Amino acid sequence: MKKVLLYSLLLLSCFCANSQNLVSNPGFERAKKIPRNWSSNEHEFHDNIYDWTSPNGGSPDLFFVGNMGSFFKRPNVDVKNHAPRSGKYMVGIKTYGCANTMHCKEYLQTKLKSSFSSWRRILYRILGKPDCNFCKSK
């Protein structure tokens, strides 16, 4: 019985270990240049990073660990104490505010490296951290 259980676990671990990341530039590490300030439009974001785009005219921000404290101050936003989960870059998006105007509904998109089969289980993870006085006080 123990051998059957052991072999079953080994077989399952082989299937689980056979995975791949289909997202291009998943940690935002492939930057064209080090960002010096907030993005004011989608073109500035596109000029800073490979593989990622803002599909709706929003202005996501690319941050580099070495200069996050040097971005000019914005009301209710402080990024200098944040850090990427890994690597030296991270992206910030705004999802709420500005009376529902489009520049405050920021999205990101990228093409997958390859397509995936419909019969496979897909796992995706998005790591987020709210950063605003309004968010923290609710």
C-alpha cells in the first residue's frame, strides 16, 4: 500500500512540475530604459518597457528600485516604501478615481509566448498592494 501511494505521488509530482510561464517579461525586468518619473500617457509607458502595453489610453507607471523616492510627490500616493516581489522593477496601475475618466482606469496587456490547450489547468497570479490614503482609511 505504501509503495502504491509513493508511486502515485511521484507520478503526480511529474505532472505538476511540468509547467511553464507563458507571460512575456513577467517581472517587468526587460526595460528599455530606467523610468525617471510617472508616466503621463500610454506612450511614455510603452517607451519604457518591452512586451507590455496599455490598451485603453491609461498611463501605467514603471518603477525601478533605485529611483522610486525621486518621483515627484502626488496627493495620497507614496511609492518609496514599496518594493517588487522579485527583481528591480514593478508596475503601478490606477484602477479608481478621477470621476471615472479613462486615464484613471489603467490596464496592462501582453501577448502570451504560446497558446495553451483548453484541457490544461491554468494558474495565474497577480500580486497587488493598494497605496493611497483613501484605500487605507476605508
